[in-house]
Amino acid sequence: MAVAASPIAALRWDGRALAVLDQTALPAREVWLELTGAADTAAAIRRLAVRGAPLIGIVAAYGLALEVARRPGLGTLEDGAELLVAARPTAVNLAWAVERVRAAARGAGVATMAAAARAEAQRIHAAEDAASGAIARHGAEVLADARRIVTICNTGALAAGGTGTALAVILERHRRDGVRVLACETRPLLQGARLTAWELQRAGVPHEIVVDSAAAGLIRRGEADAVIAGCDRVASNGDVANKVGTYGLALAARAAGIPFVIAGPTSSIDPALGHGDQIAIEERGAGEVLELGGVAIAPPGTAVRNPAFDVTPAELITALVTERGVVAPPTTAGVAELLQR
């Protein structure tokens, strides 16, 4: 079954200027933001105008390159890198991409720093775009028997290079055989309802939005053949940090005996972390939970916990799908071997 031609781009780069699609305005409006350096790029990442671990890395790389193009110098480079890395703590792609650009710029020297930073950012962008195609192919093989797929958050072109990660797998499965998607709304910011549904609609993929708390019950009733999610950071033993709610889906999939698959680029793997409990989990502001569309939905003064991510242990994961191949199930040895490919 063919997917409708409806390409999505979350950023525009012409070699000198960067514009990003403001994802806080979707699906109502398509608003493009022009970014000029480290400060406004970090601000866009913090407020989720730019989101999705691979996309954050790409945009941060360009943000640092733009910063040193404006004012070449080691001080500018280091300050810009520090500002960007601090924008969000959980997704490893952010620090990984910034460090690559920083190292390239330092190695080039002040005279050619801007050109070196720009070239490295463009290499990162090209590699992440290519990775999504490979992830889609590998993941489609892993889920060859799945026709009804549950997913959470947004893992398409709005979150990564190319067509995405987990959503790229879904699009490839649909292209080959046709699928139906149950997309979790993904509270509190509704990335599933706002963004994944928007991408699936444009691609012509049948889908239904489900309340996050309904997914486990639907899985138990036999209404899903598999669950697939993206990843923001993968520890060396295969534990995965992803959008909060992912862990519950993994438990439901295990109880129902269906595959639970994680898809993401190897840039999301952090070999320095031995296990998932070492992953820093970002806690965001109370307003995201206490308001919906700017309207208060809880009594004034209500206390809030708002972790943006949770950690799924490797033993609950059927397969880790990357551009370099698949580890099924993910183990310390398997992840290490994958990184050597």
C-alpha cells in the first residue's frame, strides 16, 4: 500500500541560515522561526518549539555553528556549547552533536572555525537523515507480522532527520502491507494527538488517538500486534529513557505477549552510562500539567510532579532498532557490538 506523498520538514538550512518549524503551534498553524545563534536555539529547544532527540541534536549543531559564524573565537564557542547543552538534560543527542561541532571548530582554529563548525553540523544533519531510512527498513523487518501498532509521543520527521525513527518504521510497514496505528495522546503536551496524528494524516495512514491510560487495556484486549517507541537516551546495557508513559506500554506489551520495540539512531546510545538509573530525568514546569490550552484544570496551588521521561529496563524490550542494525534483545554485549559496526 502506497503512502501518500506528503513530505514533512522540521527545519530549513540553506548553508547560511536556519529556520525551524515551531512545533508548539501545530497542528493549528505552521509557524517558522529563524534562529541566529546559541541563545535563541537553546530557547527554542527548552520551550519545545524544537523537540525529538535526533532533531534537537541537529538543530543544536547548527545553532553552535551560527554562533561562531557571528563571533569566531574560543570563548564564543565554549559559551555557546555550554548554553546549548544545558537546554535539556535527558536526550544524549544534544550533548553529542554539540561536542562534535565544538571539537571540529577547536581543531580548525579561529581563522577557519566558522567553516569547520558549519561543515560538521551539515555532516551530522546528513547522517541523521540517512539513519532514518535504515531504521525504517530494519524496523519493518522486525515488525513484519504487525498490522496494528501502538506508539507514543512523536517520532517522525518532526522529531528526527529524514522520516523519523519509530514513526519511520510505521510508515515503511504501511508502505509495504498497510497498518493501523493507535497513537497515544501523550500527556501533558499531547505530542501524539497534535503531532503524530498530523504526520499520519498527511501520510495517509489509518490511525486513532487513544487516551494514554486506555492503551494498556486495549493491548490486553488483543487490539494491538506490537508497540514501538523512540528513545532519548539508551544506556550501555540497553535500558531506555523515552517519553513518560513508555514504561507502562512496555509492561502491558510483556503481559500481552506482543513485541515491544525501540527505534532510534546510535547517536542516542550513551556508552558512558552503565544502566538506566544513571540517566538524568528532566522534570518540567507545573504549568504543563495544571493547564490545558491555557485553561486551568486543577485547583490553585495543587502540587505537581512532571517527569518528561521514564526508563524502560532492557529486559522488557524485544528489540533495539538502529541504523546499524538490530539488537534483539538488547544486552550490554549486544549494544557494544552494535556500536562497533
